[in-house]
Amino acid sequence: MSPEVDGKIHRPDGANVAFLLVHGFCADIDEMASLGEALAEQGIASFSVRVAGHGTTPEDLATTTSGDWYDSVLDGLNLVKSWETQYVFVAGLSMGGVLTLLLSTQEEGIDGIVVFSPAIIVGGFAGKLVPLLKIFMKYRNVDLSYIPKMYDLPRTKYEREPLSAIHEFLKFVKEARKELPKVTIPTLIIQAGADKTIDPASGEVVYQTISSADKEIQVIDNAEHVITCHPTRKDAFPHVFKFIERITGK
């Protein structure tokens, strides 16, 4: 792995299917660890890419743009493609889901995508204040005490979020929504029904807006936003495996 591509690799012997896995905003690759391990148990390779500015420091994230985020994910995709498996998929969670959708509109050689809790409806009224707030406040503090109460797997997340990155994220999502009709490849959307981070209607918006003839949405009723770290992943992952089997015929 080149130093420019940072992340976690799973490569079972003989794998002919490979996934790029993309985590969410202000998070890290451990959000996707359970999926990478579940895929490996099925003989499927994966690379969980660390998005630029993540898994380091909030100060690092503050210097990045959505273009940097996309470029790091593209580097991850190119790494996965270099393995020359028969099939290539991309799966992303929250912001990673938006990056996944966008990647599918601009890059070739992707056979299908899976998006978990895609961050398409975000911000609300408070989001409109971010451009003003970032002038006076560089970071906002985040109470992470809820994580061990809500999730049964550990998650890395910044305790301070740069307002500049939040503004960049909101602009990125707004622009990405305009690109959704360009999504034409097979798509599986898995929406957390009990999502408290984004509007749980996001999954339906993606489903109704993309142009894929082959598209499916599954709402996991009691799931929280980061499904991959929530006990309800046991209900979500079988849908991923069925999607893979249907696309690959295996």
C-alpha cells in the first residue's frame, strides 16, 4: 500500500469480489470494521479507506476540502481495482455513502454500491448558521458519552469538530444531491429507521432520485445511524450478501 492510501486491508485467498469501504464524517475506519470482517468471512476482499483529514486530528481535518475527501476515496478505489478481482463494489456510511454515490457517477468499473444511512438530508436551520458561526468559533465540542450506550462496537470520532469542515460538508452534500440522478448502477440503500443523526427520510430520497434500474431500499427499523457498529447490523448484513449474490450470480 502506498503511503498516500491509508486504511485497512482484508484479502482472503482466492477472492474474486472486492469492496471499497468508506466511513463517515469526523469518524475513522473502525466504523466499517465489522463489515470488512463479515465480508472476509464470505471470502470477499475489502479495503477500508481513511478519508483525508480523518483518523488524525481535528486540526488536520480543518485544512481539507471535499475534493481532498473524494481524492482519497478515489485512491482507495484504484487500490481495490489493482487487485483485479472479477467484481468491484463500494459501500459507504453517512458521508461515506454520499461519497460512494458520487464515485459511482464519475468512475468506471464499479459493479454495485451499498449506502448505509446516506447523509443526504442534513443541516436544517442550524446548518444555515454555520457560515456565520465559523467566523467566531473554529471548533465545536462533541459529547461522545452516548457512543458506548448506543453502540456495542467501539467507534473513533473527533471530540472537536472544525466549523470549517462542517461548512465544507454541508456544501458538499448540497452539490452531491444534484448528482443523484446520474447514479445508474445497481444500488442497495440500507437506512437506519431510528436514525437520530440525519433525517431517516434520506434513504427514501436517494431511492426516489437515483436513476438505477436495479435499486433496492431496506429500512432497519430499530437501527441507529452507524448501523455497522449497532446490534442491528445482524439484520442489515444479510441484505448486503443477497445483493452481492444477485449481482455476481454466486
